Amino acid sequence: MFLKIGRLRMPLLLLSFLVFTACKEEDKKTPSKSPYTSWSSYLGDSGRSHYSTLSQITPENLNRLEVAWSYEAADWGQMQMNPIIADSLLYGVTAAMRVVALNAATGKEVWQFGDSVKVWHSTSRGVSYWERGNDQRILCTRGPDLYALDALTGKPIPTFGNNGKVDMRTGMAESAKNNFVISNTPGTIYKDLIVMPLRLSEGPSAPPGDIIAFNVITGAVAWVFHTIPAKGESGSDTWGDTNVRNSDIVGAANNWAGMAVDEDTGILYVPTGSAAPDFYGGVRKGSNLYSNSLLALDAATGTYLWHFQFTHHDIWDRDPPAPPNLLIVEKEGKKIPAVAQVTKQGYVYLFDRKTGTSLFAIEEIPVPPSSLEGEEAWPTQPFPVKPAPFARQSSDLTEDDLSPYAENREELQTFFKKADKRIYAPPGLDPVLLLPGYDGAAEWGGAASDPDEGILYVNSNEMPRNLLMEKAEEAVSGLPMGEGIYKNYCATCHQANKQGIEASGFPSLIDLQLRKEKKEVLEIVTQGKGMMTGFPQIPKEEQEALLRFLFDEEVKHTVTNTSKKSTVEQVPFVHKGYNKWLDSKGLPAISPPWGTLHAIDLNTGEYIWSIPFGETPELKEKGFPTTGTENYGGPVVTSNGLLFIGATKDGYFRVFDKHTGKLLWEYELPAPAFATPAMYEVDGKQYIAIACGGEKLGTKKGNQIIAFALTE
Ligand code: HEC
């Protein structure tokens, strides 16, 4: 017997795993109360709706939408931040992590914070705002520190933590102390608490990715939830080793994408990422609870309420990439408060917010076993029967789906024939064609929703990847120390020959000595840069050897690699890099669409519309149809029928009709906006602001935050 899931056909063997149950009687009608006229929280509100009821800008007057102001930051480059607005001040973060407060009506800078603290190369998706009476605070991070700033002056609040800051590692396991721990997504405010997302290493030796709530007034740790359980805690028997929290190899399962909170019920919704090391799970045999899950916790205490795991024993880097959306759906005439989670796989999961019951059937379907020694891929994975995935899956592809624009078709055909295209094909020594790719289908920009109508709007990528492992011993043994360290920690992204993968955003490190001082490189290695995580855990002696290797000074005959030998022994297979599968011109090797935008009715699980999203200029010029492009950053929808979005590599800011997907307006930005816009009102005038820092995907750099409004 076969079951059709989207465009897939899957053997329906495990019907008994069906977790669908009918919704309960008591969960009737609780429409959301939020007026959705302000934007004082990440993505608009604590339900992460990306939604506004402001209605001055309409489908009819869009032709009068123009730049109202633009702010030029002191530093240039990628800005992923979603601005927030409180009391007519707009708060944002620049490419070099300066926090700025601007007059939201004029764009004039009121204060900035950052020059007084150490320069930090990172990315930031924004800041959080908290107020009680006259006490108004901005919560932001820099490196491992969480700061509380006076919202009106930008000065650290001396009574918070240690003179205005707390080290987020305070609440974590001992192994976090000397490790890479930052946060690049705003914390979630609930009453006087802020719950912090964390960004950790994805390789061996990341610390456990705890969920930590801090008191906004004092900076004290209020509660900690262990996503990797301690011995005896629920879930500790799903890791092979019940003492996994103390492992010096396994870690992470952190929430990095951000969270949502239902302020009425006090339930916090936390999507958790994959366990590290990402691609080899032989050191963490089992389903690995609570990695890759949606966790519902009591926001006041951190107490576990329910969870659902999206990928068991993840060995594909399938972290849920964005905060969930809280919305109301209607089932059999009843209004049900629901929580929706978009995924890198292109599936949307929908749960009853209170009980965690899935509102569409989910089936556990058998997936292929691993061929790597020591690896035990989980035998099944959960697939929602509805909605269909919003991105093509590798198993959908046939040779007809190779790019019609590719000039090296034969070469692509050869790879296509060889690659394993099954869904959840496990990483191995032969290539797996991973579609959707590592960054997803859905990415960190997330989805917008009409919270009371149950419609979800999501932009998506269709970038195939070549997933391949190699034997660690081959990679490292017998190499000089510096090169061994390099292979262990850096080669996945910068490649064994230091060439990098330019198309995937991993720079070449060849001739580094001509461009950089050792001091600067050491800072990058320990603190990270942009999307590169830092490696403060590398001991000094190994750091020095690594720098010698990077600067071509390593003497070839000093063979050994020291402290990491044990890592290599325990992690026998390593990932060969985040390679995109591209044609000879650098375009995706599969046929368009390469980027898409969708409206999905979550009441029925049916699509309202789907369109290719973004243009490839060199193909457009030749008259080819819209291809869609890679896109990062999410949409904003309005109650009066509009959907605003930047995100595309082509650098446009666009408005679509939310009912039909028809393009209504577009504007070429000075640099692409890999960010989600914010909609707000000052003195009766409606604005929509977006950061355009470009740089990602090899695009030009920008430094502006631009606000649009209607001309008089
Ligand atoms: C997960 C992928 C990843 C890993 C692992 C990684 N890097 Fe990077 N690295 C990057 C990315 C992405 C950038 C570009 C960052 C930016 O400029 O925003 C980068 C940038 C750099 C730069 C700056 C290059 C320049 O020309 O500006 C140096 C130096 C560097 N990495 C060294 C290392 C070393 C040494 C290691 C190992 C200890 C390492 N990286 C591990 C992804 C990675």
C-alpha cells in the first residue's frame, strides 16, 4: 500500500504510528487579542506573526509608496536584523554589531552602543525591549554577554548583572566556560524574564545547548532547561550514554532560531537544533531527545509540558530554522489556538498549542539505514500528511529536472545518476543529493501569518547540496600539528586545500599572510566571524601551530596532533563541506524555481498560491521566465491584503497581493535585504523599515536601514 505525501509516494507500513487525534471539546474559541499595530518585539509580536493591522498603505495607493528616510550605518555588510520600535524609537543592529536607536519618523540617530565594548565580528537578528513604568530596557548581546541598556540613552544599566551585563554561560554546564557561546537572535520576553537563544559550535565538543531564562531586572539566572538531559532526567536514555551531558564530544541541541510565547497561557515554544557533531551520530546513538524538537515549556519556571521531535537522531543538520508561529485555526467549526513550525525540509507541522496534539496526521515512515561504521540512522522519520511540502524533495527529481540553462549537462547527469536521492538518505562515503539543502526550504527569516485566519505565508529555497563524508583518520593522521588542527576544525568550510567554497560563502584562506595579521586571524578563530562559529576551546599550543599552518610557516616534519586525537578516534567520519550543487556558471544544477513564496491555508492544509520568488538578471535579460532566487529573511503581511518582503539575492523589496500572490510593487534597494521588515506607525503615519546590508551570497555590501511611507 502506498500513501501520497505531497509529490512523494511512500510505503505505508507504520500506520500504527499515526499520532493524529481529534481536537478536544474544551479548546474552543480563544481568538488572539493582540491589536497588531506596534512592532516592539522580534517579528512583530511574541507569537512571531510578522503581521500588522495598520492600513494606511493599501493595494490602491501603493504607487505612492516611497523612501521616507534612510539611515547610513558606520559599518558595512550583512544585516539580518528585524528592527523593533518602541515609543517612536527604532532599534536596530549594524553589520559590526553596534546597537542603534533612531528616531522612527526621521531616521536620525539618537544613540548608539558598541564602540565602548570590544569589536565583535558576528551577525545579529535584532534586540529585545522590556518596560515597566518608566524603566525601559533594550536587551542585546555581544559575544557571550547579555547586556541591559537604558532604552532612552543606550547606557548599560549598572544594577543589571555585572555593571550592565551577564555572561550567558553562567547558567550552563562547566564545558561551556571555555567554549563558543553567543546569541544572534533576540531573546523572548515573558513578564520579567528573557529567555535566550544560543549559537554554539556544530562540530565536536560543543557544550549542551541549555535554554536559559534571565531576570531582566537583576540579570540573575531564573531557570535552566536541559535540552541534553542530565543522568536520570527524562530523555537521558536516548543518547546511548546516559551521562551524555558530560561528554567532551557531544553537545548543542540548542535553540538558535528564537522562540514564541503565548502570553495568555504562559507557554513558551522552543524549537531546538541538532546535536553536535552534526553529521556523525555514532557518538550519540538513539533518537537524541530533546534535539530537533518543538518544546513547550512553562515560561515562568522552565517546566517541561510537551514536545514533538521533527528529526530523530539528526545527521543532516535539520534544525528547525525559525521561531514557530502562533495562530488560530478552525477545525470542524471550532477555533483552535495552534502553533505552526516551518522546517528546513519544507514541511509545516501544526499542533494544538495546549496539548501538543498534531492537527494533521503525522506518519512515521521507514527511511534508509546508514552504511557508515558505528552510525545507526534512526529507522523512521515523521512526515505530516498535510500540508504538502513547500519545496521539492530530492526524491521528486528525475533527469528532466536538471537545469535547462546548464552548459555542463553531461557532468551534472553523471553526478545525478550516482547520488543517493532518497529522502533522509544517510550521509556516507558516496554522495547524497540533499534537497532541500542545509539552509532549508524555510530558513531563519521564518513565516508570516494571518494569526486569526490561519493562513501561513512562507518563502523558501530550492538549493541542492552535495552531502559527503570522509574518514577522519585519512583526513588527519600523520599530518603536522597545525595542518591536523586545521583539518579537524576548519576544512569542512574552508576545504582541505584552503580554497574555500566561494559560492557557499566560505572564503579562501590561501595567502592569508598577505591580507591579515596573525592577531586578527587569532581573534577570528577564537570569536568567530559572521556565520563562522569561534573555536576558543583550541589550546594555545595548537592555536600557534594552526596559525603557522595558515601563514605557510609550518615545518612539515613535526608530525603529531595532540589533544584532539581522542576526538578523531571517537568521530571517525567527518563532513566534507557545505557544497552547493551548481552548474558551470554557478547557478543551481536543478531546474527553477530556485526560490519560492507560498500562502498555505492551515485550516485545510491546502495551498492558496505558490509563485517563483526573485529574478536571475542574466536569464531575465534573455527573456526566460522568472526563476526565483536564493532568499534569506522573512515576509510581513497586513490585514488589508498586502505581503511585504525583501530577502531575494536580486536586491528588490517587493509587495504582493496576499490573496493571489500577484506582484503589486517593487523597489531596487541599494543592496539586498537579507532581513525581515518591520511595520509601525508614528504620529498617524505608517512606515515599513528594512535593513539592507547585502554581502551574503556574494552580493554587494550595503549599510542602510530604509523606511518607506506614502508620499503626501
Ligand atoms: C562552519 C563553517 C566554518 C568553519 C568550520 C570555519 N570557518 Fe572560517 N569562515 C567561515 C565563514 C562563513 C567566513 C566568512 C565570515 C564573514 O566574513 O562574514 C569565515 C572567515 C574566516 C576568516 C577570514 C577570512 C577573510 O579573508 O576575511 C578566517 C581567517 C577564517 N575563517 C579562519 C578559520 C579557521 C582557522 C577555522 C578553523 C579553526 C575556520 N575558519 C573554521 C566559515 C567557517
